Amino acid sequence: MIQLAFYGKGGIGKSTTVSNLAAALSEKGLRVVQIGCDPKADSTLNLCHGKRIPTVMETCRKHNDDFKLSDVVVKSDVGVYCAETGGPIPGVGCAGRGVISALEKLKAKGLYETLSPDVVLYDVLGDVVCGGFAMPMRRQYAQSVYILTSGEAMSIYAAANIAMAVDRFKKRHYAGLGGFIVNRYHSEEDIAQVAHMAGQFHSGIVGRLPDDEIVKKADQAHDIVLRMAGDSPLAETYRKLAECIYARECGSESC
């Protein structure tokens, strides 16, 4: 089982990217689980045609431990199993602690044994890497962390902070840095800036996703690119990136 965590500055397009990668991996015949680790609980929204699924935290508040795995895990029509950790009631409790509790609850409910996934993707809140939001970096959850960034200064700054956290956590036997994905790039200058930053962490760019109007149209329609425009060049870019990452994690290829 391959488990990957995706981080990046809020608004960088992380959930959109992860959802399309999940769908692309599912197309390959793999059993894929996508877990949103954000109190907003919107990671899997487009996979589910805009329908919000019950989060683990809200289900726990309503039913304590008296619920089934199927109450919080939904299979989308592209074959991806979707789950959302959710968070505490606004103004009450710690969102990071909620992520910890939710992931532990999914594990206790037999997520990994019952579904026997080939790939699990954790879509983690923004650029927060402290406390509970570092939970998906732990080795029992993820083997690698992929960081999304654009060529914009604040996005690169956030990506560097996340990479530093991953580097520090290595001593605790956490996940390693898989690489950087450049999203919404406009020029080779954007790529060069990210490549320079990645080099400082002895890493590199594993994928380039252009700023494409199709993404905005899909988001507005609560859809994913692979389902709405499956024959588009961007859909093929997502497929190639998914194949590249999967091959890297299987140890058969680098990109």
C-alpha cells in the first residue's frame, strides 16, 4: 500500500490536483482512497459532484463510536473512496487534534483492512505543519510528502516552510520529501524559481500543471477535469503525473 500526503499554501489548488490524481490512479485499475484533512471538509467535494459527505468528526459527535465505516466513506462514480476528517465545532477544540482523532478513528474502523487500498492520498490543510496537521507525515500513514506551489513568492515561501518541517521530522522517522508539483505556472521563470528552492532541499520538480481555464470551469461545475474534459491535454497531464508519482513510489522510475 502506497500512502502519500499532499501539502501546500491555502488556495494553491491542492484539492483539485489531488482529486484528479486520485481519479487518474483509479483509471489504472488501482483501489484509491482520498482523505481530506481539513475542517472545511471540501477535499472530495468535486469527486462527489458537489455533495458533502459526513465527516468523521461530526459523525463521532452525533453517534460516539456507534457507526460503520460505510457511514463516513463514500465511493465516487470514478471509483475513488472518499473520506473527510472534518474538525471541531467552530470556536471549540483544536482542529489539529481533530485530524489526529479522525485518522485514528478511520484506522480503528478498519479502513485499511476493509478496503485494502493500493493508494491512499491525504489532502492536508494549507501550509500548517504543526501538531495534528503533521499527523499524515508519520510513517504509519504516509511514506512521502508532495508539496504544491506556484511561482508566486508567498507560495514558494510556504512550500519551503513545509519542506523544512519534513526535513526536521526525518529524525522522528516521518515521511520523506517526494518532490514539488508546480501548479498554475505561467512561464519558465516560475519553474526556475521553484527548481531553485527545491534544490536547496536536495529535491526537484516532479510535475508541472499549467494555469488552465478548464480547471476553473470544472470547479464551478463541482466536477474534476478527468470526468468533465477527459480528452483534454490537461487531463493527460494529470494522468502522466499520477503515473510518474506511482512509479517513483514503487521504485521503478524517477521523473
